[in-house]
Amino acid sequence: MRNFWSLAVLGLAIASVNNSLIPHVWVFQSPPAAGSVVDRQTAGRGADVAASLTGESENREVTKKQTVSSFPSLFWDFNNLPEISYSQLVEVLARRPDSNNTERETAAQPEDIARFEKVVQYAKQQNLHARSIGEIVQAIADYFLGKPYAEGLLDKSGEEKLIVTLNKFDCVLFVETVLAIARGVAVQDYDYQNFVNRIEEQRYLNGKINGYCSRLHYFSEWINDNQKRQTVENLTAELGGVPMNKTLNFMSQHRSSYPQMVKDEATYQCIVSQEADLAKTTVNYIPTNRIKSVYSQLKAGDIVAVATDVKGLDVTHMGLVYRNADGNIGLIHASPAGEVTVAYDLQRYIRRVESAIGIVVARAKTPN
């Protein structure tokens, strides 16, 4: 019995040391059974809002996976936004808030590490590190074909947490996850914690999580911040893009739809300030009828966001350029229709997205 208690005390000591050394990261787990999908917070990430077709079938011209034949109707009535519902995130381990009241998290469970290791094994088997960064991005995206779409994964809790998921995605999480993995593969860095750090760098202002307002909610803000850190390059103007000529203020104009801003005046004012900063920059887009004309300049893995005519908003959806086996330019994305899938022709897909006016394009830069 004495030996038993000695081992127990030793185990607690080791666990305590490990918990103090492992940075906090929220890992989203699959529910044990399929359930209803939580409504996504409108423009909560400046993307995935009303990413739907105009009632037509998308034709689902998929290279590898057969998927649902059409999008659902609009997720949101922009003139009558409902209150956002939140469901409790399952905590992987005990949470520990940092000094600014932002949860940075817990260690991942073995199954999460196992998912990442499978991607790493795939990358090594394909010798992906020897390819260009864009080709790596497409190959990693390909790996996730068929993974389920899930809404609102970043907004399940009232406090900002670093969410990492490898088994389900919304459109933003899909792009961020693929990009973070690809950047590691490019430099043969297969460490899970470094992958998590890249997610944080890409998602938050100046690369650090510091509450809800630090998240790069608007895609234009996301692309500007990541370009400063040499993660991506905005190609839209170079490809012949034209100014959007609109004020990005959807979040502040729909404050009642964002619980984080409703209950916290400082957060609301922070968002207002960020929108004011965005007003100082020019947001360009390539009109829908010109998309095919730039096919020859697009590369596999380029980041594509769907520009919108919705007042106060820049984009409503995002994905990655997918160069099909026959060379045609398509889009691989986490589709609200239900899963990660490939739309065979990019321009044709954009034409069918309600409220779409064109695309914004960025390219991943080769890591140092």
C-alpha cells in the first residue's frame, strides 16, 4: 500500500509539471453521435456567412468525393438577425485562464495527436516537402476531402479560446488548418505544438490570442495581418482587381447578434476601432465575369475568398484553388452542403453563390 501511495504522489507531481509546461490549446472533439448543427455567428470571422447557392444545384463536380447536390437556403436574413445560440464545448482537460482572461488551454488528447500524426505520415509518404508551398497546400487539402462541415466552431463559448480541429471544419478553419500544416511540411517541421502555434499566428492580430477582439474577424483584416508577417501575399490587385468601395462595419452595425459585444462595451469599441483602421485600406476584388481570365495566373493552393455585395461585409466564404487533373481551376472548400469537397470550375461556382460579386486572392509564401 505504501508503494501505491508513493506512485500516486509521484504521478501527481509529474502531471503538475507537465501541465505547467504545456501551452493551452482548445481541441474540438467530435460528438458521440450526429446532432443538429449550431447556427454560425454571422460574420464572426468575416466569412462563411450566407455561403449558399441561388436555389440551383452546384452540380457537385467533384474530383474524388460525391457530395450533397445543392446548398441549403440562406443561413441568415441580414435584416433580421437572430440571437446567436451557444452550446457548451467539452473541455479536454482542466482550463487555465491567462492574465488577460483569455483561455489558452489544455493539452490535446491522444486521438488528436494521432490525427495529426496521420497527416504527417501522409506528407512524408508523398514527399511533400520537396514540392512548392502551393502544391503542398493542395495536397494537404486533398487529404481532408470528405471531412464533415460544422458551423460556428470558433464561437461555442463566451470567452475566446484557441480552437484546433482536424476532423471537422467550417470554411475558415479548413483554410487555416491546411495552411498551418503545409507551412510546417515545407520546412519539415512535424511537431504538433508548432502546428498549433501556427494556427494562433494566422488567426489573431499580431499572431497572439488576446481576447475576442484580437481575432481577425474580417477577411480583409486577416489577409493584411498575415501579409505583414510574410505568411501570405495579397494578389488581388496584381490580378486586375478593382476597389470594393464599401465600408466594412457589419459587426458594429449588428452588435446585438454578437454576445461578446453586447455584454462588453470595451470589446464593442475595439471592433469599431478595427473597422476604422480597415477603412484606411483599399479592398480589391476580381469581378465574377473576369475570374476565368486569370486562371492562367492562379496556382494550386491559392487562397480564394468570395467577395459579397452584403452591406458592411467583405467576403462570405473561402477555400483554396484546386488544379484538377485536366488542368482546370476549381475550388476545394469546406462546403455548407456538408463536407470538404471540390467544385470543378471556380468561376461557375462563384456565379452560383448568392450575393457573390467576385473573389479575393492570396498566395501562401514559402516559410523561411
